[in-house]
Amino acid sequence: MTSTSVLTEPQELTQEIRRLAKERGALLLAHYYQQPEIQDLADFVGDSLELARFAQKAQAKAIVFCGVRFMAETAKILNPEAEVLIPDLEAGCSLEESCPPEQFAAWRAQYPDAIAVTYINCSAAVKALSDVIVTSSSAEVILKKLPLDKPILFAPDRHLGRYLMQKTGRQLILWPGTCVVHEQFSLEALVRLKVQHPKALVAAHPECPENILALADHVGSTSSILRFVQQTDAEEFIIATEPGIIHQMAKLAPGKRFISLPGQDGECGCNTCPYMKRNTLENLYACLKSGKPRIDLDPELMVAARKPLQRMLELAAPSPPPSGD
């Protein structure tokens, strides 16, 4: 086959990606924040919790994870027999970077009796040091199931942690990390858009700062926001999360209008995740062709990190209905 330099048309790349995926026996997974053309190629598109569940049960020889590195690591941890590839190994996460394992371990050691609840946006090493992992869609449910007599550490997103304290009434000891995208959303821009679009409802991710959440009509994970815009009668929405999700919104709720909330400077593009957008059709094709970059983790680390991830999947499951006995 010719090199990627000859494959200049998206349609050609798409055809070759599908061919190579079939040839490799690979399953393509994508997060909602990926480029539209990658979402459309994926076998499954979801939020962090949905992707973790899907990756764990996947029967494919290989998983190509179009997301960021911690997501691909999670897939490998939950499905260690599968080959896990990622189009760009440098697709990191500002929250992961804000919480180095050594500093997290020292912080946790200050609270030996506490339960370490850690947001999934962290490294495999930090997961291995945690008691339970959560996602934005599972955190509230899981926190309500934890013992009331134990202090709780929450890392690395302080905005999500503060929101969860308000929702659950639990006191959390917060790590001071933030998401580079959600931290940049502009209150002034949101107020201006609400004036310009008085009938629009605001849907925000809980990683947003408190002043943005205070003006939201709905706060939730990416999958929760998707359900909200489909099930609500409103025709116009202001979206306070990474704008990649709007592609799925347009597909699932055609005819409605979605306005992406800009960052501090409307021209900076800082409402777009620079890590998620490192994945392109070109490097997805190269990844499938070469089998690299590949996620390789220390076996002992994977065993340690799998425990809090499995606890997340168990605690996030709906409670069984009460017995009729």
C-alpha cells in the first residue's frame, strides 16, 4: 500500500482505515470529544464510563482508542489480553498532568484513614494508589454508597469535587487540579449568549467552574448532556463542554441548534481540547498500519490499577430492585 502522503483525500483515508481495522481485527473506540470524522468511523462512541465498560467486554484482538492516553491505559488495564493502540501517544490530559503519582502518594499519606476517590482522568500509577475510580457520570452514585464515617479524598478535578459536595452533602478533601478546557470558559461570554438567545438552555459539564454551573439549566457528564438535549423540548442550547460533542448532538437531535460556549478569548479556540484533537485520520491510519503506538504497562501496575476500576464498575451499576419477599 502507498504511504499516507499519497492518501490526501479523507474518503481514501477512511476506506483504508476501515480495511486495516478489519485486517487487524481491531475495534475502533472514540470519545465524544474526537473530530467528527473519527467519531463517524468508530465502532463505539461514548463517555469515559461507557468506554470503560465497552473496552472491558470487547472481544477484539486489538482496540484502537481514539481518545487520550489515560483512556487507552484504562482499556488495557480492563482488557489486558487485547492489544491496545492509540493514534498519538502524546494525547495526554491536563488533569492527569496536574496529579503526579509521587505527589498524590504523599498527599494520600497525610490522610491514612481516608478513602481515595479518584476521577478517571489520571494516570495508571495514580489509579493504582486509589481505592475507587469514578467518572463524571458515576461519581454521585458511587459517593452515596461509601461509608459515612470515613473521610474522602477527591482528585484531581476540584471543580467536579466541589459540585459533588453540593450534590451529595459529603465533605471531600480536594486536590487542586482543573481541566484546561473547562477552566477557560468565560462567564461574560455565557451571559452575553444568554441575552442574545433568551430561549436557549445551558448544558454544562461539572468540570466547569462554579460560576458557569450556577447559570446552567443542566449539569452532567457528556452522555447526560446528550440525553438532556434529546429529551428536552427546547430548540436551542448553549453547550459548556468541549465542542466535539456537538457532532453527536446534531445527529441525535436534528433540527435543534447548539451554540458552543467560547473560552476567555472568543478567538483563542481554548474551548477545544488540544489533547483530544491530536488524533487525526492520518495518524489513525498510520497507527493501524504499523501497530504503533501501543499501550504497554507493567503487569503488577495493571493488577493494582484494575482493583479500583472494577470497584467503579461494580458500584456504578444500578441497584437491584427490592425483593418482593
